[in-house]
Amino acid sequence: MDDIIKDHKRLKEFSRQRRSRWKLTKEEDVEEAHLTVRLAALASSPEITARSRLKESKARFRISRAGGPPIGLAEESELRSLSTLYPEPSSPANTTRANSLAFSSAFSNEGSDGELNT
């Protein structure tokens, strides 16, 4: 997952170069295209999609526990299943952030802390 962070940082460099009107070399253009496609493929991977659903379900669960609308049995079951399949990583600062970056747009200039608090 460290590669995802490196790829995202490299794409940000290309973005800054383009904004400053610096022309990219042919090799840099090719690298930018490759990294963009690579991150787009990762963002649509089953694990990233499932982790995103898990994050959303955890947020709805927290809201329901704080007095908001209750979640249904199906969603609660999905939350348990996804939590079992995709437990918190041993190093949340690295893995969760990498998942978050992969899921976000390759062209985004903003990162996310990626924390999945319950």
C-alpha cells in the first residue's frame, strides 16, 4: 500500500507542474497516465469498495447509537461481516490512509486522514 501513497504524491507533483505552466516531458506524460490508470483500477477493487462501505456503515452505526435513525438488521449484519473480513489494519496510519487515497480521485489535491473510528 506504500506504492499507492507514492503514486498519489507523484500525481500531485505532476498536477503542480501543470498548474505552474511547466511542460511535462513525454516520459512524464506517460508516467502520469500510467499512475492515473493504476490508481483508478485500485479504487475500484473489491477490497477498497468493501472498506468504503464499511466506513459508511460504521458512521451510520455511530449516528444511530447517538440517537439518530436506527440501522436495519441487514445493515448491522453487513457491518459485522465487513468488520470480520476487513479488520482494522495493524498500522492505521499507513494502510487506512493508503486505502483512502486509492479510493479518492487521482486528481484530488486533498488527502484524507483515513481514520475508521467506531
